[in-house]
Amino acid sequence: MPLYLTYYFWLLLVSAVMFTLERLFPWRREQEILRPGFVQDLFWMVFNIQYVSWMLAVLAVHVITWFDAAVFSLGIPALESLQMIANWPAWAQFAVVFVVKDFLEWNVHHLLHRVPLLWRLHQLHHSTEELDWVAAFRGHWGEIIIYKVVIYLPLVVLGVDGSVIFAIIAVSLVIQELSHANLRWDLGPLRYIISSPRYHAWHHDVALHGKAGQNYGVNLVIWDWIFRTAYWPRDVEGPERYGLSPSDRFPTGIWARLWWPFLPRPRTDLAGKLRVQAEKSADRVVAGS
């Protein structure tokens, strides 16, 4: 079976399992199956996987071919010729690449929240006001390009086996759909290692609990605990509200959202979220006095 068909099989299987689990063990029971934005999120899933990801893969092949020819003319060996861990057993390749890839993604995710221009790309993902498995696929194509560019070079240099890369993609798919799912799960003893629905829900809180947000872990959350960007109050069930602050004035249509990050507008996004955080803190002070 071709690789892309194998991926689609796992995508449908994982999504069907998550959908079933949400029906059996819903965290927010009042949340509708066809919540606002559900159909649009299906569009983002198809668009980002079927078109953006595969077009980037084809483009990467041409870019690497051109780059190899350029460096060869200068007497420099091609990057993929390094094959740093190509002879390692599959389990060792998986462990190393999964951790390295996740740490790079954590840094990219952190920058998406801290750099105003990058935050414009990431706003689309945070525009969802109700979380479930399909919300994981709501993301801007510009953001996907950044992730792919940062991650592709280490994979080329390390010389990772194709089957290992696919296994990493499959595991990441499970974790990312699970962390967005409408499930009241914290994964027990693994909650400080792997992202869970209870943990990631706080990342989508409309209020900030850090300088530019919290809980940036994509698959592994150990980076948040190491670099002190984790936020998980044990005495609170979950955030009161998800999504963007009203001051973000984010569009609702698909076409507008595709090009929104590149349209000129006042840089009030982060300021708006900080204002929501200040208002929430003030309410707590008043309530406790």
C-alpha cells in the first residue's frame, strides 16, 4: 500500500477512535457533536493534509535536489550523505528523533506565541472556542511551512529510516488528536511527560497564565516543566472559556482566515490578551476581598 494511503488509513482509524471515545466519555457533556466550527475544521484537516503537506513534500524534494547540486559544485558533501544515525536500530532512531523533533516543535510553538508576526499565523488554531479531536487540525498553512522547514533539516542530516518517520507521525497524530479531544483524561503517571486533554486545555484558555501563554508542549510536556512554562492548577477543572479575546477581532470565514495574517492591522492582539488576563486577576482579587 502506498505511504499516503497508509497514512490516510491511520488518520481515519485514529479519528474514528477519538470520536467514539468522546461519545462514550465526554468531558463537556453539553458540547454538541456538530459544534460551531466543526465542519470548517474538517476543511482544515483535508486542506492541510491533502494539499499543504503533500505540496511541501514535493517542493522539499526539488529544493534538496537543487541544494545538493549547489553544494556539490563547491566540493561540499550533500547533507543526506552524513547519515548520522542511519545504522542505528529502529527503536533508537525513533527515540532520538521523536525527542529532537518534539523539542524543535516546542520552540517553534513558543515563538508562535511570543513573536507578533508569527502569532498572527497561530491565531487560527486558537480561534476554536470548543475543543475536540478535529480541532487539532485547525492551523494556518504558513504555520505548517515554518514547522516543516525547521524539522526537515535534522531529519535529512540524521538519515532516519522512512518507516521510523512514519511511526513518529502516527504516534504524534494520536497524541495531538487526544490532547484536543473532549475527554477528561490526564493520563495518570504520564501526565508530566505526554500531553493530555486536561493539560492542553489550559493552553487554549482565553486568559494568559504566562508572559505569552502556557503549555506549549506538542507531544511531550517535559519541556514546559523544565523551562517553567507549564500551568496546571489541580484545584480547577478546566478553563472557563477557550479561544481568542474579543479584541483580536479574528474573522470567521475560511477565505478571510487564509490571508488574515498578511493583512495590515494594528498590533493589538497580545495587548488584548494581556488585558483579559489583568481583568481576570482583578476579578479574583475582588472576589477574595
